[in-house]
Amino acid sequence: MKGKHILFITFFLFNFLNSIAQQETTISLNDALSKVEKNNYSIKISEQEYNMAKADFNQTNAILLPNISISHAAYSTTNPLMAFGFKLNQEILTPADFDPALLNDPNEVKNFTTKIEVQQPIFNADGIFMRKAAKDKMNAFELQSARTKDYIKLEVTKAYMQLQLAYKAVEVLTKAKEAALENKKIAENNFKQGYMQKADILSVEVHVTEVENQLLSAKSNVKNASDYLLFLMGEKSTSTLKPADGLASKLDLGLYNSSISENRADLAAMQLSYKAYENMYKATKMSYLPKLNAFGSYELYDDTLFGTRAKGYLIGAQLSWNVFNGYKRIGKTQKSKAELDKAEISLEQYKSKSELEFNNAKRKLKDAENKLNLTNLALEQSQEALRIRTNRFKQGLEKTSDLLIAETQYLQKQLEYLQTVFNYNYTKAYVEFLTK
């Protein structure tokens, strides 16, 4: 009795754990896309890259806004010049301090200085164009982030279609297994009645085993496709996703007349990237011009910490012009021009490659459509051939080998048709992605 209880508990736990492992969660494509937009890692990374570019642009506010700093310094000295200067700043000089003996050998003097400094850029031509370049770069990253979202959505659509394909393959192989087992029963009955040889039975059993192996592999593909979709969605779950919609082809003849949008995010980003290099080149050339900056300071002096006995200010402006710095600036200008030319060539190459890719995708879509029609026809023919051979086999008029060939062919045509439907749907989604 004790052994029976242990066996029952073990069986119950096995079924319970197995049911948990095989738990399915139905999800629609729209739900998957919504979750991906919020949780996908690649999208989050692209958003942070945009934030980094935005921070770089914000740093260029320094060419417009003042630089303000506050400092407090403490000194103690017997240096004749500094001791006299500290007393002068503190406004505590007396006639006795002009005694040559004290001037040459002063007593220790302490000084505490609080200083507020302001530096205000007035004219920096190169900084203005560097700011423009940083803004173009920021906008380019924003567009790249948008294109990343479009690409991830395409990848999610593909993963969802793969999940549909995997479930449909399991369904087909399950029916194929049932048909194979049914034919195995017929074969065993014929063998018992002496109408069939042992070799034929073994061939049928081998066919059943092959179908079972394919079914196991298809079930693994379901889990793999589900796990990948969960990864794209940024979720961690032990459940298996199940598509709310089945795998089906939807023809869209209007795509053959479509074209690439000039406002496509990646193309616009490349254009802005080129513009950023152009502004960087202008900034390099503008570095030959003089710079004008204003400055000012307000100072507090005392012989005690944070004292405010004496006060003073300084206001001024500086016009500086770096006329020649070796060959560094000339070389930097040459490099900037080369980078601009490279960006222009890269832009033209990207446009040309995008057009080539789009035309290839449209041709693949047409090929997929044609193959879809042909595989559908082949599927219907193989199904009819199997029906005829199955009926003849039940009547003992058909060879076992011919029946197995027909079963195998029909199964292959079903799986081939499903793969063709997937290829057409994905190619159509890819063409739509290229047109956006």
C-alpha cells in the first residue's frame, strides 16, 4: 500500500509539473508589438543613444550662456610683495607699513579671498557651427531610434509568423501521425491475415517513427519561437506563447507599385549626419576668425575666514586671434573636409543600396506569390494521390511502399506550403518596412 501511495504521488507531481511547463498564453500580434515598444532592449538602448546625443547638444549652450564660478582661498605668507598686496587688498595699510624694514621683512600676513567670476562668450563663430552640428547629430539619433523601432517591429512580426508556422507544423504532423498509425493498424491486420510481409510492417513502423521525430522537433520549434518572441518583448516567462491568429496568406498587389519614401527615418538620419559633418567643416574653417569674450569678477578680502572687510571688482573683454599654431589647424581642416566628402559618398551609397534592396525585395515578393500558387496546386495533387492510394491500400490493391511514398510526399508538400506562406507574408512585411 505504501508503494502505491508513492507511485500515485509521483504520477500526480509529474502531471502537475508537466501541465505548468506546457502552460500556453494566447497573444495577438498587436499586443506583442505594444509590449515590444515598451520593453525591448534594443529600443531602450537606441533611446539612451538619443539621450546621449541630446546631452552633447545641451553642452553647446556654453557658447551662449555665461560661465559662473565661486571660490574661497586662504593664504598665509611672509613674502614681501604678497604681504604688501594682501594688506592693500584688505584696505588696512597704514603709514607704518611703508617702513623699509617692514617692507623688506614683513610679519606673517593672513588673507582670505572670496571670488565670484563670470565669463561670457560674445562672438565665437566656430562654436556656433559646432552647436548646429551637435543639433543635427541629436536629430539624426532621434530618427535612428525611430528606425530601430520599425526594425524591431518587423523582427517581432517575423517571430510571430514563425510561431504561427511552428504551431501549424505541429498540427499537420499530429494529423500525419494519426494517419500513419491508422495505416499501421491496417497493415498489421493484413499481416495477420497473410496478405503482407514482415518487411512491409517494418517499413510502416519506420515511417511512423520518422513522423513522431518530426513532431517532436516541431514542438521544440514552438518553444524556441515562443522564447525568442518573449525575449523581443523583454519578458521572462516559463509559459509558451500561442498566436491568436492562424497562419494564412493575404495577397497585396498594391505593393508592386510602391516606392521608397523620401522621409524614411534611416535615409533622413543619414542626410542629417551629412549635414552635421558639413557644419563641423564650417566650424573648422571659422576657427581662423578671432574670438571675443567678456569677463568679470567680484572679490571680497579679509584676514578672517569668510570675512567681507574689503571689496573690489574687475570687468573686461578680450579679443583673441590664434594666427598660426604650427600646422595643426590646417591639418584639422583638411581632415574635416575629407570626413565631409566621405559622409557625402556614404549617403549616396546608402541611397543606392536601399533602392537596390527595395527592388530585390519586390522581385522576391513576386517570386513568393508565384511559388505560393504552385505549392498550393502541388499540395492539392499530392492530397488526391494519397486519398486514392489509401483507398486502394485498404482494399489490398496497393503496395505498402507506394502508400508510404504518397504519405511522405503529402506531408512534405503540406510543410512546404506552410513555409511558402510564411515566406510570402514575411517578404510582404519586409517590403512594407522598406517603403516607410
